Amino acid sequence: MKKCIGFIKSQKILVIAIGMILLGSFLAGMFNSAFYSVNVSRISFETERGTLTGLLYMPRGAGENDPRPVIITTHGYLNTGEMQDAPAIEMSRRGYIVLALDMYDHGNSRWAADIPVGGHFGTFWIHAQFDAVQYMFQQPFTLRDANGNGVIAVSGHSMGGFSSIVAVYFDELQSLQSGVRMIHSAISVGADLSHAQAVAPLDQLLAAMGSRNIGIVAGMYDEFFFNAPEATAQAGGTVIRSDWALTPVGRQFLGYEGADRPSGWHIAESGELILGEDIVRGSQQGRRIVYTPNEIHPWNHFSANTTNYLINFYRVLEPYATAAQREDTGDLLHNRNQIWQWKVVFNFVTMVGYFLLVIPVMGLLLKLPFLKLAITGKREAIPMGKKGRHKLFYWCTIAVSALLPAFLIPTFMERRINELDIFRYVSLILAAVSLISGIVFYVLHHRDKDKCEKCRVWGAGGIILAAVLGVTALLANLSGSIMNLTGFFVAPAVNTIGYWAIMSAAIAAILLTFIYFLSKKLLGAVPKNYGFIVRVDAVAASFVTAFAGMTLIYVLLFIMQAIFVVDARVWTLAIRTFTFDHVLAFARYAPFFLIFYFFNTVAIGANTGGKRAGDLIAVVLNVGGIILWLVVHYGMLFATGTAWYPTMALNAILLFALVPCLAIAAVYARRLYTKTNNVYLAAFTNTIFFTMIMIANTAVFWNMG
């Protein structure tokens, strides 16, 4: 007992972290299931195109003897079905059956056929929603009306919205043969009708809606959609304020011709459905509605306002509510009260628990035989210098290190050819200057070896710095080849972040080399001060420790997922379970991110060692510039109606999850660097954890080639 109490006292963070994970998972699961009135389970089913998976929310009493209206809701381009927590929780607790769907090649769903490079937009979103509709329509728990039509509503965010619109089109075509419609209503969130026109012309998409109820949630600050073409052309990009209900397409959708801003439900003529040159169905009148929250694209996921709109829209299903459903849910059918935010709160508690768990787990593993070899001998701090100019130089270094990679976010993430050319030319010019300077200093050193020791250091530094700058220029020149979507690099979002990470690592290497030879080496610094310890056993032990630690943490995650059917997520960031396919993709990307986290750890160790606010400085180094970039970018969008970079739509959104990951990685880097006196454990841990977080949460096109 004393040993147990002693362990708890010595491992307070470990105990607190596990407690947060257990309590957070339990309570998140409780709100996810509406206090266990809804059974939430992961399902998987085969289609003619592959395997689809999702979370099925089955209210108490619903089933073959009490069929209910069904809502199929799905995610956008880079997410998974769990991003639909809000509508899934709110509508299932109101008695509806909900499927939160993973589209093909997202989450655990898989597209079976080969995908040609560049052909991925013709796979997952076009078919996923309609394939799920066909499956759910055949289930005995799905309600049909008196004429045999399915009472199914489809919805999705972003690409999921396009998938829902296309599903309505496919459903209308099949109804011409079967005589019944499977889809009763549809609402697209964060997606207009533009991409869906790859499947059918606009007039035929509208015609296919027929007499159905169709809604659009069109955020006024959406980064991608809802802009009039002339406004997009004038701004030079899509990240601008827009009001889709006033655009020609929006008015056509609503069937509205007035001069004032339309609001509420409208009756619209669908137009004639045409196949080839034949009119196969006449025009029908349907109800249409557009909601326009003051939100950016990813905000829709996390918005009580948008969830209100969805609940309001789904009232079109109320006439089909059974007596049992009304009895079980009471006034919820007519009430907008929401509880999904509490799941988010406890998801956050769970996530913090997992992040807190890493350092104490690694600390315990470092006490084991062999693994303790990851700890190398005492490392002297990097000499900082006592004169005022050294302190000024230090803070200038912090500022440049934080701001330069952030300033170049558009250049690297969008791979802007002209800007990359400038970056390459500047790198080559600096390389030439460094090389010439190095040679000159070497000549001066050899003329007078006794009086010009600085010349020897600066000479070597100039030559080495020239080599680092030359490699950086080469990386800029190879932007079209490094981490572009291929049969090897199969995750588009990871490619975008990965190239930025590689170039940021190159910048870090340049700064570290420059500062080391200009100043630190003359103050007595050696590579060991930076955590460079050339020992194979230390590297091997560090890798095994990182791998074992992350395995233990993910085993716990899998157990919690199996018991409570929840992961650890807040908005666009999630620690999610994965499949073996994810591991294979991880293995392709991990070596490249290891380069980034290696130099990142060196930079953090060099700049925060011995500092009182070391963790804070480390965080500022990693994300201070990115946060500033986001503030300016979106601040301009909300203040002026046009973002700082109007072309930065998807890539700016990727930063929302990248910021907390890099902030936490900074703390891990500093703490593990301090524990081991070298860079290896920190670099391996951050690479494994944060690369897997990215891979498990985004689109991975497994069969591309």
C-alpha cells in the first residue's frame, strides 16, 4: 500500500492524465449517447465501390418494429464522420436514426478500385453519400411513407455537401426506374452547387431536387464557396465575404426574383429533368431555404448557430415522427436546446489527458534496462554571452525563427512558383556570398594563424553555411517533386504541411549554422551542447522508447474507443484510432517529418536552455508567427471582407490543427531534451505522435498509382 501511495505521489501527472482520460471518455460517451438513450456503434458495409463505415446512432426503441426517419450526415474533404458530432447527437436524441458517415478513403472507409494520379476528386464524394443511402434504404429500421418512398434526409459539410446534392440527383434518376425516391430531403453545409456540376449541369441538379425540401447553409465568410464569379475575380481568390442568397445562382435555387434579401422558406420550380434530348419528368414545386451565418468554413462544425439551422431544417421530418418517438423525446422535436457542446468539453478533457500522458510515460520507460541508454551524459548549456549585444542577438534570433517560416506559409504551402524562384535565387546568392567569405577567411587564417582564430571558425562556417543554403535552394527547386500527390505520397493535406515542414527545417538549419559559427563556437560551444551525441545505442534506445511509449498510449485510446465509442477531439484536431493502412501511410511520411522535428528540437534546445520561461519561449518559437499570420489573415477578412491572402482557403484552415500540434510538440521537445540531454527521444516522439495524428484524420487515397 505504501509503495502504491508512493508511486502515485511520484507520478502525479501520470495519475491525473489517466484520470482525465477515463473520466473524459466516460462523460463524452454519455453525452454522445444522450445519457444512454441512444445506442452508438461503428458499422461497416460493402458497396459496389468498396467499404463504407460510420457511426450509427440508434435511439432507444427504434428498429424493425418501430422504423424511423433516417439522417445520413457526412464530413468534408479532409475529415472523418466524427466531425458530424453536433447534428448526430442532436437529431438522434430527438428520436431520429443517424448515420455519421466516413466517405471513401476517409476514416475507416476504403475505395476498392485503383485511382489514377489526379483522379481522386472523381471517387469519394461523388458516390459515398448515395451508396450509403442505398444501404440505409434497405434496412428494416428505415421508415418508408405510404407510397414506399424512403424517409431519408442527407446532409454533409463541404465535399460532403456536394456528395449530398449529387446523391439527390442520382436518387431522382433511379426513381424513374423504381418508381420510389429514397431521399426525402437534403441540406448542404458549407457547399454551394459548383463542384456538383462536374456530375450534371446546374439546371439538372436543380431539376432533380423536384418536390423535395432542400437547404443550404452558406457562411458569409466561407473560404471556398458562395461567391459571385465577378467578386472572386476582383479579389483574386475566394476568401472573401459573400451572401449567396443574393447571387444569381442563389436566387435561382430559391426561385426568388425580388430585390430584397430573401429569407425563410421559398417555393421554387425545379424545372424539367432531361436525359439526352428527352424530358423524362416535368417541373415540380419544392421548398428551398438558405441559411447565412456569419461564419468561416470550418466554423460550421463547431457552431450552435449552424446546429440550430440544421435542427430547424430537419423539422421537415416531424410529420413522420411516431407516437413512440414523440413520447420518448417529448418537446425535443420542437426544442432547440443542445447538449453536443458538453461532449466537446469532455472530449477536450480526454485530449488533454492524452497529451499530458506522454512525458510521464516516457519518463517511466527511461528507467528500464536498455531504454535508459537513451539518456546520455551531462550536457553543458550553450554559452549565451554576457554582453548586451548577445542578448539582443538572442531575441532577434527568436523573432526571425518564429516569423520567417510563418511569413513564407503561402509560398511553401501553395508552392507559389514565382515566390519559390525568388527564395531559391536569394538562397543561391547567400550561398555564393558565404562560400566566398569562407574562402577569404581561410586565406586570412593561414596568413596569420596566431592572430586570426576567428578567421578559421568563420571560414569553416562560411563553407558549411554555403552547403546548407545550396541544399535549401535545391529543395525549393524540387517543389514540384517533393510530397506531391502520387502513388507514394497519398495524403494531400499531409503533403501540403510536409513541404512547409521540410522548408522550415531548412530555414532552421540555416539559422543554427549561421549562429553557431558566427557566435556560439567562439564562445566555446560544441555540437554536444546542442544535443548531438554520436552514439548508436542512444539513438536506438530513444527510438524504442518513443515507439513503446506511443504504442502504450494508443492502446489505451483503442480501449477507450471500444468501450465508449469516442476518441479525443476538439474541432479540427483529434487523436483518433487508425487502421493498418494508416500505419503504412505513416511509414512513408515519418522520415520526412523526422527531419523537421530533429531540427526543431535542436532549435528549441538551443534557444530555451536555462531560460525561466523556457516552455513559453519554445511555444512562441513554434507557433507565435503562425498565430500572428492567422490573426492578420482572418482579421482582414472580417474587417474588410477580403482576407490577407484570398487564395489561402484550404491551406489556411490546415493551420487551425497545426498550431496546437506544434505548440505541444515544442513543450515535448524541451522536456524530453532536458530528460535525455540529446535530441533523439524528442524528435522520435514528436514524429510518431503528430504524424499519426495527421494521417488518421485526413483523406488518404490508398489505391492511387
